[in-house]
Amino acid sequence: MEKLDLYTVQGLQRLRSKQDPLADNAVQALLAAPEWAIRINEWENLPERPDPGMPRDLAGFLAFYRGATWNPDAEKISRAQNFFEKHATVYLSLLGFYSLPYTYAFADGAQVLVRSKRILENTGRRLDETLYFVLEAFRPGTFLGNEQSLLTLAKVRLIHAYSRHFIQAYVRDWDPAWGQPINQEDLLGTNLSFSLIVMRGFGKAGISCSQVDIEAMLHYWKWIGYANGVDVRYWPDTAKEAYWLEKRIRERHVRKSDAGTLLIGKLLQFYQETLPTSVPIQLLEGLIGHFLGAGMADVLSLSKSKLVPDTAYRFLVNTGFFTPTGSLDSYPRIRRFFEQQLTTKYGEPLLLHIPVPNKRS
């Protein structure tokens, strides 16, 4: 069966009831034995083998990363990593000005973000954690023998499972019509927003990306998705497949919602308060609207602006998340600059931690 044959209304609808049982079972084990969450947060790398006494479902989750079949195309992986290293400043800025607002326009998926509350109550840290996750995922050598990033990818997967548990256990107004929280269709859509949508954003900022670059990035995010619990049987291998999958999901879910309006309002407020260069809200809305396009901008009630690509590029570089004093043209430099910024901001290095729950009685 060709991938395009999977991208039907019926096929995608089935994915709304599918989640990630391996991670969900691991979180149930952590809820019963929260001391293991503390230990995981102390690790620097995934262990070679399960620790004595580790709960079976948690051991099974971690065994996935040791027993998984990692057989990526080395040329595509290297090309994607080189592209990121060359364009990291713009890539990370596009996550904030394009990818995140893009996800807010998806009404059903936005319900999860509002109810998990982290993005509403601590927008800045949530955004910083997203940038940290992407920087970790693009460590040179990842998927080609360097396993240092696998712990972060596993933590992100567990955080998703904690969010699913929280919503299913405690949220009383969840509408079954939205599908299961953080389901496989939503995971596919989020993975597209960090890959295809970012590459599309480069074009809108006047930086050309070849089909080879786009398909290398899709291949890279296939393996990030695999590590994050995405069912990669549905993941597109070609630019054509990605175009149709994104289009199908967008047509199914982009519409006005109170959740989307609340999320974009919080994001704009955060940008106005924290960006290194002061920008009127109309210009911020115009920048985001430029990348989203008129239809999605209207869904989020954003002012629309017809920016020319070089103006959009200058916005990203000069009013984005970085104010470099020197060239950030290599992974070590961008990583060092990012870590210095966040250590100054938080008083300590930013690390991604999974929740430590109170032990259930």
C-alpha cells in the first residue's frame, strides 16, 4: 500500500483513538513508584540495561531504545544535521513564529495544550524547553551512533504520556469528539509542524530549500518521531506525501476555537514582554500571519501582513530568540550561546525533567 492511500478521512480518524501504549504503561509504573521519576531526572544518559528493581513496564519502555531498529539513511541524516547547523538561528525562530502558532489553529489538538496548562502558566519555559528539545535532537551524530540525545527524546515521550494521564484522569470537560488526547494523528501533525512547516517557513523568509533538503529533513524527523512514539508507518517519505498528509490533517482540524485564541494571545503577550527587541503587537501579528497565510491567520484572529521575504528574514534574525554577539554558524556555538542565555535567565542550566508525581495510595 502506498503512503497516500493511508491519508484518507477514515484512516486518519482511526488514528485519533490510538495513543502510545508503551509510554502510557511506563507512566502508570512511575505513578506507582515515583522514586524512579527522580532517578530518571538524575540520569545523564539512558542506562545500558534495566536497573535492579525497575518496574517491568518502565524497563520495557527503556528497552525500546536499546532494541529499536535504527536503520536511517546516513546521507539524509547528515544532510539534515548540516542544514540545521547552517541555519539554526532561523530554524529555531521559525519554531516560535510559525510552528507553534500553526499548531494552535488545530482546534482539537489545542484543547490538550489548554488543559495541560503548562503553556498558559509558564509560556516562556515551555518555549525554551521546546528549543532545548530540538537542539538536543540535532546533536551531531544523532541516529548515526551518538546516543546522547536519546534520553531527552525518551523524556519528551514520557511527558506526553503524563499529559494524557492527567487529562484522562482529571479533566472533566474533555469531549470525546476531539479524539483521545495526544493521539497518533496529532503526533503526526506536530511532527510535521517541526519539519515540513519549518522548511516551508524558510521559503517564506526567502531562503530556498531544495526537495532534497526537504526530504532529508523529513527523514530526520521520521527518526525523531519514532523515538517519540509516532507510528512511522504513516510518516511521509517524500515531499509529495508530506504535502498531502499535512493538507489532509489541516483540512480536518483547522478552525476557530476558544483554545486557539487563548494560546495565541498568551504567546503574543510573552513575545511582547520578553523579546530582546521591542516590537508592536501589530507587527508581531503580521509576522506570524505572513507565515501562516491568510486562512490560518484568520482562524487565530491575527492581523495579516504582506511582508516581503527579506523583511520576514530580518524579523526572524533581529527580533527572534537570539541576539548574537558573534557568528552562530556551528552547532557548538549555537548550543553554547543558548545554554548561556538560559543559565542567565533561570540561574541554572535548563534541563528537561519528567514530572515527579505523588505516590498513589
